[in-house]
Amino acid sequence: MSSVLESKATRLFLMLGGFFIANALIAEFIGVKIFSLEETLGWEKVEFNLFGRPGSLVFTAGVLLWPVVFVMTDVINEYFGQKGVRFLSYLAVALIAYAFFMVFNAIRLEPADWWVTQYADNGVPDMQAAFSNIFGQGNWIIIGSLVAFLLGQIIDVLVFHRIKKITGEKHIWLRATGSTLISQFIDSFVVLYIAFVLGPAKWSFDLFLNVGIVNYIYKFIMAVALTPLIYLAHYIIDKYLGVTLSTKLRMEAMDAN
């Protein structure tokens, strides 16, 4: 085991993979919270009309982390190729599904009487109800988010390497940001369609487009804004690996796809 961990490439894969999966898992659980971007930033409320429906800058808290997940996808893709990203994506989906399974089992546990009311003075009269409603996301939402995540990852990988084959080692921003923008578009609409159009909520198509476009515009802006982090990540990783090993990993990542 010690000899395996002595490999810089192995340690890098473990660090990137751990951060990637942790962000994906956290994003799934915090996504249940809906927040107002304007009020969070202290702005005047932005009101607009899209497809005949009024709207404002309201998002799920998960959008804070999903752009980071897709940036991590591109960094891992650069050094470990499609196989590395696919392995971590499948592992993330399996661990997220396992996490929800264990949470649902925890919800079914009979709560202690004193625990149910212990935060009543803080405005939470029923801890069991609060726990169930926060962590017990609907099955359609879970299925939608997992399908959208996996589909987005697969598309991100394919677009990333298609662009890299055309541009070579140049234009890191183009393959990273370009693949993220396309995969985020798919991710944004697939999760809403499965969770809220096919699911019991039965959203109308104009509401689906309204929410989907607003969420995608936010992800679009974040993907562009986070582009400098990709260059920073490359700089740190290249320093850590050294020029020889860094070049070797990138070449192997391309040749393996």
C-alpha cells in the first residue's frame, strides 16, 4: 500500500477524485434549499417575464457546487482521460444513491420523544418532521438529478476530448469552458424535466423552460467566471507533478480515449 501512495499520480487522482465526489454528494443534499440571489447579495429584487411567466433570480443551493463539479471534471479529464472521469462519475452516482438509501432508513427510525421537541424554543417544533422534509427528497428528484449528472458528465467528457483533438494542447479555456457550457445545458433541463415535468408536480412546459433557462444562465456565468481556476489548477498540478510526469499523464489521457 505504501508503494502505491508514493506515486504522485495516484495521490493526485485520489485528491481530485475525493474532492469531486464530495462536491457532488454535498450538492445533492443542499439542493433541497431554494434561495433568492438578490436578497442574498442585498440587491433590489429583479423581476422579469419569460414565456409569459413572472420570475426572479431564485435557485437551488446546489448551483453553488455543480459548476465546481464540472470544473473538476475537466481537470481530471486533462490528466486521467475519459476512463478516469467515467470511473469517478459512476462511483459518485453509486455513493449518492447509497447515501440516499441510508438517509431514508434513518428517516424511518422511531425518534426519541425528547429529541422531537428539543429545538421547539428555536422555532422547530418537530425535529422528526424537519429531518424528514429536508433530507427526504422525492424519488423523482433523486432520479432526475442522478440521470442528469451522469448524462452531463458523459457529454462533458466527449466534448472536451473532441475539442482537444482539434486544438491540441492549446486553448485550455476553450475545451474546459466549452464542454462545461454544453454539459451544463443538458444537466439543467434534464433534471427539471424528470423531476418536475414527468414527476408528480406536473410542471407546465412554459414553467419548465422559465426555470431551466434562468438556472442555465446562472451556470453559464459561473462556468465563464471559474475559467481562471482551471488555469490555476493546471499550474498547481504541473508544479506538483513536475514537467515530465505532467506531460506523460496528459499524453496518456489523450491516447487512452
